[in-house]
Amino acid sequence: MSLYCGTACRRKFFWCYRLLSTYVTKTRYLFELKEDDDACKKAQQTGAFYLFHNLAPLLQKSEHQYLAPQYSLLELERLLGKFGQDSQILEDSVLIGCSEQQEAWFALDLGLNSSSSVNASLQKAEMETALQGSFIKLTKALFELNVKDASLLSTAQALLRWHDTHQFCSRSGQPTKKNVSGSKRVCPSNNIIYYPQVAPVVITLVSDGTRCLLVRQSSFPKGMYSALAGFCDIGESLEETVRREIAEEVGLEVDRLHYSASQHWPFPNSTLMIACHATVKPGQTELQVNLRELEAAAWFSRDEVATVLRRNNPSNQQQSGAVPFWLPPKLAIAHQLIKEWVEKPTCSPLPA
Ligand SMILES: NC(=O)C1=CN([C@@H]2O[C@H](COP(=O)(O)OP(=O)(O)OC[C@H]3O[C@@H](n4cnc5c(N)ncnc54)[C@H](OP(=O)(O)O)[C@@H]3O)[C@@H](O)[C@H]2O)C=CC1
Ligand SMILES: [Mg+2]
């Protein structure tokens, strides 16, 4: 283990060791596995694998939530043998993290390569029986997973999808080759390196000082409103994306904005959600909704939003009939942004 500590002082050495023994050590171990194919292969021997089938994670139901089971390399090899599968498929696995004890975690999709054949669906059912779980779409399962598994499986799905859709070099048309960890693919004919991509999206909670602006797209679940979101265009800064999206979608201009937080979001593909608060220019509150982008947009008071946050479950609301709309679930950054606005009305803004 490298400690990156050049001091001869023993006390200082141990202080450094303690400092590097958790987060930094773990980060550097993962860095090594991404860079060094042999180290990564070795890590697979003692690592744990999460399984997917056509990008749906294998989950087991436990009371009110789903759990993501892990398998050792040996267990996986036995399973593959049982189903007559070549263990070469293990080469498709991708590194998704590690424990504090440096047990490396990998994800493997057992369905992608043969998804078009009839056998694949038969095998899926048989595998589910053998593994005592079900391959469940992430859109359905994400909100019933604990935070750690939700984050891990989102990362895993994004990485597996990226590899599945980047098998060929866009310049030579030749098959690209993945490194062992899956942190990149290389075209053997011209050495072009492809890295997994993420699309930046800005999500903004616009306020007029006392109310906030919530919007809905026709694709949202019925009754759900959220903050205004949009993909960054090439050449834009985040600030420019915020201003353009707000102008495009609701016809307003903002003059103050500040960053709140960010989140990886797996739907529909891999995006990095960058969450901001913004305040409209004085006197600009009349909405001109772009119906090609949005189904509806409206201003909501702090009290209205606080009430919905307290009972944010669409089925509860249907029963009581008291609240006409609901907000994204806790895991979504939109929820955190809205909650922050309700709880901290006087976040100090940065000059735009
Ligand atoms: N985690 C959270 O709390 C929330 C997350 N989101 C996410 O934010 C994302 C963006 O929000 P949305 O309002 O739809 O964005 P936009 O307002 O930018 O509109 C989406 C449209 O932009 C086009 N587009 C441009 N660049 C891309 C790209 N790189 N990938 C896909 N589409 C692109 C597509 O048009 P076309 O298909 O016509 O070509 C798409 O229909 C969504 O993926 C959504 O899941 C949204 C709200 C809350
Ligand atoms: Mg949008």
C-alpha cells in the first residue's frame, strides 16, 4: 500500500496512515484497479458481483424494500456452468466501487449479449429461480432501494449501457476493446480511447421571492410537478443553460442564481443533474409556457409546497383528495432542491 508520506517521523507516519486509511486509500485503490488490468483481474478473485439482465438489476424483496444480492467469482462461475454459459462472459463485467476493506465490487449483465434470442428470456426465468430473486427494471426499483444500493446500481446500469452501445469505433468502424475495469474502451486499429460519457443537465428551482415555479411534462407520472430541467448545449456555461432553459420553457429571465448540489441520474440515460436556485427579474412573473416542452407550469406558495412535501405520496393524496399535486420522491435531487427552498428561504444568492 502506498502512503504518499515522505516523512521520517514515526508519529507523523502513523498520523498520515490514519488519514489515508479510509476515503483516500479507497479512492487510490480504485484508481489503481482502473489503470492496471492485472490488479483488476486479481481484485475480481476476491470481489463481489452484482447481476443484471438486459440492464435490469437482480433484486430480492425484503419487507418494504429491495435488496441487491452480491455473488463471489466462484459462485458466479458455478452459476454460469449450471446454465451452460462460458465464463468468458465475466470479461464483460465492470468495476463500480469497493468497500472500505477494499473488496472490489463489479457489475455483470447476463442478458445483453443474447437479448434477441428466445433462449435469453427462458434463461432469465431460470436464473431468477436459481438466484431466488428477480431482474427488475431500475425505473421500478430505484425508489425502493437503500441509498447505497440505489447509487451503486445506477452507476452500474449507466456503465453497462455505455459499454453495450459503444462496441465499435466511430472512426474506423472496428470493434473496440474494453479494459478489465470497464473505465474505457480502445480501438485496436487506431488507439482512439473512448471514455464513458455523462450528459450535464441543469435543474433549477425558480422563485419570485415568495413563490416557486413548478412544471410538468406530459411524460411525468400523473399529478407530479418538478423543478425546471434542461440539457446543457455545447459551448454553454451552467449559468447560460439555466437562463436559456428558463427563457425557452416559461418565457422568464432570472437575475440571481446559485448552485445547490448535484446528482448522477440514470434516466433515460446517464445524466449529471446540477441543481440551482434562481430568482426572476423584478416584475417578471407572467408565465408563457412552451407547450412543445411542458404540459403545465405554475407558481406555488411556500405553504402549498410545504404541505405537499409533508405528505408526498400520490396514493395518500388521492385518498384524501385534498392536495392536487405531488413532488418527486426523496431520492431525486428535485425533491432536495424544493425542500431546501421551503426550509431555507433566505439562501444567500451569488451575483449572476
Ligand atoms: N433527478 C431529478 O430530480 C430530475 C431529473 N430530470 C432529468 O433531467 C433530464 C432533462 O430534463 P428535460 O426537461 O427532459 O430536458 P430538456 O428540457 O433539455 O428537454 C429534453 C429534450 O432535449 C433534447 N436533448 C438535447 N440533448 C439531449 C441529450 N444529451 N440527451 C437526451 N435528450 C437531449 C431531447 O429532444 P429530442 O428527444 O426531441 O431529440 C429531449 O426530448 C431528463 O433526463 C430527466 O430524467 C428531470 C427532473 C427532475
Ligand atoms: Mg426541460
